[in-house]
Amino acid sequence: MRFNRRKIITNKYTQASKHPSCMFFQYNTQLGPPYYILVDTNFINFSIKAKLDVVQSMMDCLYAKCVPCITDCVMAELEKLGMKFRVALRIAKDPRFDRLPCSHKGTYADDCLVQRVTQHKCYIVATVDRDLKRRIRKIPGVPIMYISNHRYNIERMPDDYGAPRL
């Protein structure tokens, strides 16, 4: 039995999920100085362990004014952790941090951050959590700040905004 190669090949196209073009870096005009950075619980804890000042290290990383933002869910998570994380809670209550109110039910901080970043593309997410990084990488146009070698680094930052080269 002989097969004709032309008939075997079919025209199947894989469907990629469609995102609005405003979500990608070259069209994202909301992302610019002063940078608004959503801070996660473990980012504050690892900053304390690495002996880094949060606001100053962010400015050293991005070479611009930075406004760290903390949601009610992250504050609730820090309060639940108790006395062991009281220094992190004191840093989070710093007046230089913007407090963002949450209107949703539940206090799971990772879901809150992902939901806020999906709705508003003006934030950079600061986290050390692998699972949260993996979830945020699926959202186009959202840079991630993390800690490595006792300093802050930025991932997926557009070149137009002067992201430092490593």
C-alpha cells in the first residue's frame, strides 16, 4: 500500500492564547518611573536576611524613584506569621510603603498579587517565591524583581526603561 505524502500533511495551526497588544512591553506605557513595586511577604523576609534596605536597594536596581506597594493580604499574612516576623511587619508598616486595599474575599496573598497585576499593568512584582514567579511569567508585560547575590535584580524589564544589564 502506497501513501501519497501530500494527502497526509494537514493544515493544522496551533492556537496561541490571544492577549491585547497593550500588555506587551513595547506598548505598555503605564510602566515607567516612578516604578510601583508590589512586594510579597517572602521578599521582605529575604531582604532582612540579606541585610538590604528595601527602598534604597530598589532604587539602586532600577536607577529611578521606586514606590513599594503592599496589599492588605500581604499585611494579613505577615501578621499571621507572628512574633518571628515582627521585623518584617515593622518594615511593611513604613510610611514610604503605599498600602493597597483589597476588596476580594480570602487572604491568600499570591492570588491577590496575580489578580492585581492581571488587572493593572503598571506594577513590578517583587518576590522570591518560585511558584509565584512561574504564575507571573505567564502574564505578558509584568517584570519580576528578585534577590540574588545579596542585591536586587529585575527580570523581563524592557530595554527602553534603562534596565541594568547583568
